[in-house]
Amino acid sequence: MDGKKITLKDIAQATGLSVNTVSRALKDKEDIAEATRKMIQGVAKEMGYVGNSLAGSLRSGLTRTIAVIVGDVANPHFAIMVKDIEKAARKHNYTIIVLNTEEDNELEERAIYTAIGKNVDGIIICPAQHSPDNIRFIQRNGVPFVLLGRRFEGETDFDYVISDDFNGGYLATRHLLENGHEKILLLNGPSRISSARERLAGYKHALKERGIPVVSKLITENGVLTGDARKTVKDLAAEDAGFTAIFAFNDVFAWEAIYMLRKMGHRVPEDYAVIGFDNIQSRNFFPFSLSSISNSKSKMSRRALDILLNKINNPKSGNRYHETVETRLILRESTRSHA
Amino acid sequence: MDGKKITLKDIAQATGLSVNTVSRALKDKEDIAEATRKMIQGVAKEMGYVGNSLAGSLRSGLTRTIAVIVGDVANPHFAIMVKDIEKAARKHNYTIIVLNTEEDNELEERAIYTAIGKNVDGIIICPAQHSPDNIRFIQRNGVPFVLLGRRFEGETDFDYVISDDFNGGYLATRHLLENGHEKILLLNGPSRISSARERLAGYKHALKERGIPVVSKLITENGVLTGDARKTVKDLAAEDAGFTAIFAFNDVFAWEAIYMLRKMGHRVPEDYAVIGFDNIQSRNFFPFSLSSISNSKSKMSRRALDILLNKINNPKSGNRYHETVETRLILRESTRSHA
DNA sequence: TTGTACGCGTTATCAT
DNA sequence: ATGATAACGCGTACAA
């Protein structure tokens, strides 16, 4: 029952034909006797032949595999996008390999190295952004790639699909301002990350538009995988820093913030309004209702894949793809106003 | 800037040495002049050589890649396990490809076919369980595999790592009973799935132990990816089926149940107690505090990988691995009692 | 209609 | 210490 892998050679031996007659029969080529073909296909099926795409890939240089490199698949934001990418890729007969960088530069480098070594046809990467060098390395190797969700402002020849983070930051902040909050804690991500910088810019813009001063103490940077956000909220709330609302870099931070505030005996939204980013709840029916900025993860994922496939199929087109997907304000209870 | 892939041949030409000297120098073999090695490694680095593991794989028959096949990576339960597996695999220099079955038989078959075609060294799969045939197909191809989280009772030669679902079902139900609930809605998964059947058995056992009748109307099956759970809760709560507590197949169902109940104007835990399964909140700090059954996802993931690596490295050992990881009751507010 | 020969990039073996 | 050759499994071009 328990067998070894069947090769064309095995089938050739079994049928007394040559390897490549078998090969062509299985690929439904024309120049083969109908009877022979049926016979070979029957034997192949019976023997459980699966084929070895490796061998073909070595020849063609194509693997029909793409690498998806993200910070952490366990983060729902990435999990959703990875799922979307896998689904779209499957439609085009592509398979994905998933690599986590843990937002670390060396792990990112290693992930890229692995991907290239496995001869993936393309790479979709949410860069950790410690520097553009890792991405340049992809480029140097001639492997098509698309950045997902983050970009390098200085590198105009890196293609990307991002969401409109500036606008998202602006919308979230303006919403809180309109509800009467003037001291807004920005629970931001690390400033090396473009989306964090752009959300911050949106935040500042909203404040300036209303003539509200930007308080640097209320602008905090938090590691994405470290639990920093909880500590920040805890410390600032404990010392009574005066804020009445929180704009979080992502929904995970927002959840942590609310978790911590409640643990400290505060109420949301009564004592503190909280808004997140990513709108994870568009897919999950959580018992808790968190206002958030929607960034169309499906659209981003599918678009990134389309662009990548385009680049794979038209290697020399030289088209530049710098795409920004809209962001929208989604109001739920965590920022409900109390007139 | 934008280059082609560098091969050993390129380096050989650049250095005037033979392909195979270059190969050995890069692999730090002994029988090579120290100076030559340094030189070659220098040139390789400068040219950005990455190597083509495909070619090596063709020779060795090993890809250092394993396939992880799950229902849906966007489900946090799977997302967490995929992350854990990737991390553990990385330590052993393995890469993972991720395939979603969407709990569908044909997609599962296709996923397995793809995995085998790509010559993965092994497969970790959470089977959709429409039948054992797909798994038998893996076996027939001689590819090592481990079932994760589900098993086929009749197939003793399928290795698996599962959680103690019977006990989990028992613990959850007993807890609700101890809090005075006698009509407990079981928001279960599809009965083809072993974990659903085993949790049901635990549920029944707890009821019988207390002499509480099993009401078949309160035992419901719900598709894992379909939103059935919401509808079930809505319908049964609307017709006033008399239950006062819910034991959900997983945390996702539990969230949906609470979402729906609240939407209908009910309170949790005051009107309905709800307990889930998977204890997603061991990793995420959600604002909502859901009682759940913990099933040690890390332990399961890591163990599944260890077993798989064992099977890969000792192909003929013939060891059988049937492992059950403990489940524990985690109490939070969604089942808080009101004495 | 079918078979033979060669190449993809790498590595193991054997020769120099 | 280094080079030549064969082999992995398949596909393509060409020969029979």
C-alpha cells in the first residue's frame, strides 16, 4: 500500500513504451494513438502517478510558486490577506509559500534568500523596512515582486499596493475630534514603517486643521509583536496623561488598549473612545464592536497578485505600479458619542 | 541593476574554475585550497549568487519543504498553528507551503495533489474528512504525513496529533451544568469531523452523569465556513427554544453567537452563558472575555512537526504516533455565574 | 506514431 | 587540489 513515487520511467517500463511517449500521452498531445493514450493514462492513474513538477521547473525556470512574506501570519490582518492571496493564486494554478519575518531584518533577509533559492516566480512582501537593501536584493536577482501595505518613498522603482494611510489617519482623528476629543493618544507602530508614518501625518493634519496643538507625549511608537501597546496604555493612563481617546495603529493594538483600560477600571467608550485600523470585524463577528478604518484587504491582496502575475508574464514591460486603495471610516460602539 | 539569476556556471566562468570546484567551495567542503575557497566565496557574494535548490532537490529527492493543508488560514485557530509550524520548521531549515481546502473534498484532493507534485518532504494536514481517500492517496505516494487536530477512527495507520476533544466537551458542559444551566445549546461543527463528534460525546457524557436528558433539538451541526452558526442561534433564540447556555464548537462560533444574541437584545452572560473552544484569547488580548477550552495549539503544532520530521528522517521506522494533547477549562466572563 | 538525444543546475563519484 | 562525467525527472526538438 505504502509506495514510492512513480516516475515516467516506471510507467514506461510497465507499458513497454518509451519515457517520452508516456510523457506526451499524459499531456494529451495530438501525435499519439488514441488507444495508446487511453492505455497509458489508465496505467498512470492506476499506479497513482503524480508527476514531479520540480523536474519541469528546472527546465522551464518556472515553478508556479510565489512567496508571500509577512511579519506574522497569526496577525489577523496578515492571515486574511494570505488567505485571499492563496485563493486568488490557486485560480491561476499558483501555489504560495509563506514566510514570517517577525518584523526582523535578518529573518526578512533569510526569507527572501529562501524564496529566491526555491526559484519562486514572484514575491509579495510586506517589508519590515529596516532598510531597502533586502528589497534591492530581490531586484538584483531579477525576481518580480510587489510590496504589500508598505512602501519606500525614496525607491520609485519598487512596485506597491498600499492603502490610503494618510487619509485613514486623518479620518480616524477627525472623527474623534468631532466627538469632542482634543487629547488623542496615538498608539502608533514603529516609525520606520511607512504606513505608521503616513497615519501619523494624517493624524497631525486633522489636528492642525482644527487648530488643536500636537502633543508629542501623546504620539507613541510601539513594536508590532512585542506587547508595547499594552504597556504604553497602562503607563499613560496610570499617570493620567490627560487623553480621552485613542487612535490605534491597528485593531490588535486597539483590542489591547481596551483590554488594558477595562482592566484598570475604565470604561470604553464612556471614559475613553478607541478607534483601530484594519477593520478586522468586516470578516469576524466579534462580540465587541470596535470602530476602525477599513482598508479593503481583499482588494489589496487581489490587486497585488494581479500586478505580480502581470510582471511575471510581461517581464520586460517595465510598467510601474504604485497603487493606493481607499480607506473608509467604519463607526461602531467603541467611539459612540454621548451627547 | 535588474539582473538574471547567477548560476554556478557563471561563477565558474568568472573565476576560470570548474563548476564543481565552485560548488564544493561554496559548500565548505574540505578538499579545497583555502585561498581558492575564499576567492570563490567572495566572487559569489559579489555576484549575488543564491543557488538553485530546485536542481539540488532533483538530485537528492528532498526539497526541505513541507505542505501545511488547513481549512482556512484566516481562521485564527489555523493561523496560529500555521505560524507555529512555520517558526518550528524554519529552525530546521524547512519552508512551508500553505494550502486551504475550504473544508471541501475536491479542493483538498487538489491541495494534496499539488503538494505531492511539488515533491514536498512531508505533509501536515487538518483533513476535511469527507472520506479517508484523500489521505490514503498521500500514503500511496509514500509521502510522510501527520494529521493535525482531526483523526479517522477506522484508520490506525494514519498518524495524528489531536487535542482531547472528548474531555474538552465534557469540561465545558460540566462547567455550564455546575452553573445551573440544564438546557445547553450545542453549536457544533459538522459531524463528519472527528473533533466535532468527540466534543459531542463529551457533552452527552456530562449530561448523563448528572441525569439531565439529552435534547436532540439542542444539538446542532454548523458549517465551519458558512455562517450557519449565526443563523442557528438566531432561529433557536427567536423561537424561544428554552436554552440558557451555549457550548460552541470553536471561539469563532462563540463570538458569532454572542454577537447575534446581543443584536437580538439579550445579554451575555446574564441571559445566556457562552463557552467556546480553542482559547484564541491566550494570544490575543480581546476586549471581550470569553470562557473557552484551551487546546495547546503550540504544543500540537510543534509536536506534529517533530513527528513529521521523525518520519522524514527515519522512513522505515514504522512507528505509530497517535497523540492526544490535554485540554483545559479556561474561565472568563462569558460564563460568569450570578449567585 | 513512437523513440533518441540533449539540457535545465546541482552534486557525488571518480580521475587527474 | 581540481576537473570531468554522470545522474536526478521531465520536456522539446528532431530523427526514425
